[in-house]
Amino acid sequence: MAQNERTIANILETFRQNPTKVFSVDEVEKHVNFHHDLDFSEIVKTLTFLENEKKIETDGHGQYKLTQENEIVEGSFRANDKGFGFVKLEDENVDDIFIAKDNTLFALDGDQVKVRISKSANPWNGKGPEGIVIEILERKMTDLVGEFMPYSDVQVQRTGFYGYVKSHNKKMKNYSVMISDDGLHPQMGDMVKVEITEYPTPAFPTRMLGIAQFSIGNKNEPGVDIMSVVYDHDLRTEFPEEALDQAEAIPDHVLPEEKIGRRDLTDEVTVTIDGDDSKDFDDAVTLWKLDNGNYHLGVHIADVSHYVTEGSPLDAEAFERGNSTYLVDRVIPMLPFRLSNGDRKSVV
């Protein structure tokens, strides 16, 4: 960074860190030179520059203050486990807006929020804009998975709550979801899916209320950790009956009529790098040497659209899933297992 840019950045940062304070030129000099050694004339020129850039404003009598943005924008809140967060706008060319811990209005990760920009960006040192959440437009987190901790009988009598659920998600570590004594009674250490009924408030900034929907199992049982991830991300584990019926109706081999108008390559020797225990086979290659010494490489890709027709139940379900999800000990496929196996060698 050039000296001139460093001076601009340092003086603007003085105002950004004191957004409501009015400074005289002498006060700016005193404040800036506490950390840096700048010439007085350079400070005056920089103040004029920042005024022209509409970063600061003056009363015309040597008093300066930060220009108040007061711009209102909407975006998606991205929480940090330390309490602060950033709001991402739809315009990818605009910097994310930093939201201090005390200015989040108890927004949770993923919430759609309305933000008032309190400090514009400082392009001379790379610091982005800062803002204050003034309204939560939509709650994205309507349920969560967490570990249940029960209350003693005395605590249940006094509070009316059977216990609370704590999410293992780092971004939610500061929150507890209180479970009513009515309804499902999980056991200590159970991983529980909870519907959130009340969100944090100024009176209870780290507490939410919820209804225990079901228990996935004790956290120490095999497989419960993986299924907790599945339920926490609302992954679809079962296929609708109409999608399964469509898959079952598809033959597990290429029919003669399906070869009409296409080039049959099923006599070529194709190989794949996938092992016998692979979850699906969707590509393969064939290779041979030509008479001129060059090599012919053929790449065979699964013709999914031949079997998953547009607008069909399989197409609708694949659209909802978006992709196959690979976990430590299992895969949740985008399409039923029947379609990724069998003797359907491609014809083109």
C-alpha cells in the first residue's frame, strides 16, 4: 500500500471507529498521530479528499464526521460461532456486511434479514461495510438436531421444562432449546429432532423453545452420529412410491428397440476405475491403438436423460435432491439404486 493510500485508510478508519463523533482538524491530527506520524498539511489534504469522496462530511467550520449511510439492504445472515456474523447480498459484486454480536437482533444462521448499513467500506485498507440487523424477514432454521440433557424433578417442577437440547453445530453452541414436560420424553444423551416454536429474545438471548419430534438414538450407539447429520440437514432418505414404481418399470438391460437410430458400442471392451464396492457406475473408457500409431480414447457417460424423462416422478425427485450425498458409511443416492446398476451399456 502506497503512503498516500495508507494515510487515507488511517484517517477514514478514525471516523469509522467513532461513527457518531465530530472531530476538529486538530483532534483528527491528535488521534491519528497517536498511532502514526503524519504531516499536518497531509492530514488536511486527506480530509478534503475524503469529503469529496463523500466518506466524511463537514459543517464548513472545520468540524468533520463520518457520513451516515442509512442505506437499507436485504440478504442472508451467516453466523459465526463467536456471535458475530455477515450478511451476504444477492449481488456478488457487493462485499458482505459485517454484523457485530450486539447488532444481530438474534438472527440465526441462514435467516433472511433486513440491514441498515452503519459504516461504509474502507477501500483503502480492505475493510468491508458494517451494519445493524433491523428486521428478521424469514427464519430459515425451523428445526434442528441436538443432544438432550434432562432436568431434575425439582427443575421440571420449577420451570415446566423437561430438559433442553444442545446442537453439536458450532454456530449454535450458544443456544439451548427448552423442551416442554408435555409430549415426548427423550433420555439423557439421545440425539433428538426438535421443532423450534420460539426464538431468542432480549429477555432470553440464548434460549429457544421447541417440541421434541422424535429420538434418533443415543449418541453412543453406532450409526446415530451419521443419521443425526442426515436429519439435521433434512436429507431425503426415502423415495416416493411413484418414483420407485417408475424405476422398477425400467428394464435392467438395453432393449432392442432402444438401439434404433443409435450406434451400438456394446461390443467394445470398456473399463472403469470404480471398484466392485462402488456405489454407482456412471462412466467408463475404452482405448486402442490405431494403425498410424495414435490412440483412440472413448469416454462413455451414463445417458441419464434416456431413463429419467423430463417432468417424470424420477425427474422431480432428482431435482429435489440435487445430488447424491456421500457419508462416512453410506450414500444417499439422487436416483434409486436400480438405475445405477444392471446391464445398460450405452448406445449412442
